[in-house]
Amino acid sequence: MHHRRDESATAASQPPAPAGIDPRQFVHDVEPLLARQDIPGLLRLLGSRYECRQISDLLSSPCEDARKVAALALALVGQPQAVPALASHLRDPDPMVNQMAEHALWSIWFRAGTPQANDALLRGSECLNNRELEQALAHFSAAVALCPDFAEAYNQRAIVHYLQERVDESLHDCRRAVELMPCHFGAWAGMGHCHTDRGELDAALNCYRRALSINSHLQCVGELVHELESRGESEEIEEWTESWKPRRSPGDCDEPC
């Protein structure tokens, strides 16, 4: 992590974070452990000295390095209550902060269930990465059964349904994911994909715009919005949908773009 040239000159005038944590001290404590990639040591430090709420408050610090380090820390120890603050920093003026905030959101979403549901989700993700779709579906369904309010389990199951061309089931799971986690830009993009396949391009456009309103850095979603906005009426729907389908893959807009 590189410090800004003028940061030392202004450090004395920087106020502490709202929860009373000195941003400079937080960076001083955490940055060496990050540099050594000492994850166990970092987890011990964060668990013994800082609360999740305090780290989330550091996202509002005027110190850019504190915001970056806080986002990295939340990727490791953040809880669902940190999601609103992280989501707001998807629009942070520092591009590295918004990238780290996005990474932290995905990390929190993947561990937001019960321990058993989290394990099932991870097993399903491994199967999905290996294109073992039926096994992935079974694990994601188990995660949903174990923790019915686990938004990421629905989102991941939606991806499997979509890859298996069960668009209605995929749309249902995407809707459930955003009911539980309204800022889930991945699930909003997934809903856009489903509506596109159903020829419901106005609905697709609304979903893609919603995803972009949350996370403006989704380049692939931005391209889809541009394509939809530049197309004509219903006679072009089938042609456009078919031309777009070969571009799909599990990572296209369902995961961070």
C-alpha cells in the first residue's frame, strides 16, 4: 500500500474515525500483516482489537489508505451489517477502494449463512467451477434448506438453473436473492439475463440499470444496457437475443465484472 506524498503533512489534522479508531494507527497495525500475507495474524489482530462496526466506520475516513485497508479487513472479518457501508463505497472516488469494497461484499455474501449452509455453498461453488451442474444444484439447494434467508445460496442456484436453461427457476431464485439482499448487483444482472431470454427486454433493461445503479463498474452490464437501448421494437428481439447468447458464461455478469 502506497501512502500519498502529502498525507504525512496533513495527518495531524485528520480526525479519528467516528468510532474513535485512529485511521493512521489502524493502517500502521494492519498493513505489515497484509504485506507479509499473515492472514492468521491479521485475524487475531482484528478479532482482539477492532469490532466489525468500527472497521466499517473507517470506510468514511478521509484517509484513503484507511479506507483501502478497512475494505480488505472486512473481506476477512466483515459481517452482513457491514454490507450497506461497503455498497456505498462501490462509488468511492478511489478506484482501488471501490474494487476492494466489491471484493469484500462477495466475501461477506458467501459466508452470510449458517456454518453448515456456508460449507454447502462452498462445495456447490467447487462443483459449479468444475461444470458439475447437478452436484452444484444439490449443494446449493441444501444451503437454501439449511438457511432459507441465505441470499447467496439463491443467487448461486440461479446461475445453475440458468446454465441448465431453466430460466423460470433461475428468475425465481434471483428475485428471492434481491428480496433478501437488495444491493446484490449480481442477482439483479442475473434477472436481466433471464428476462432477456424470455424476450422481456424492457424488464431486462430495468434490471441491468438497477445493477449499474448499485455498481457502476460492471462493464459487461453497461454493454448490455447500451445494446438494449440501441435496439428497436419486437421484430429485433429474437435476433438480438440469439446473437447475445454465445457470450454467456458462468462469469459473465453473474460474478464481479
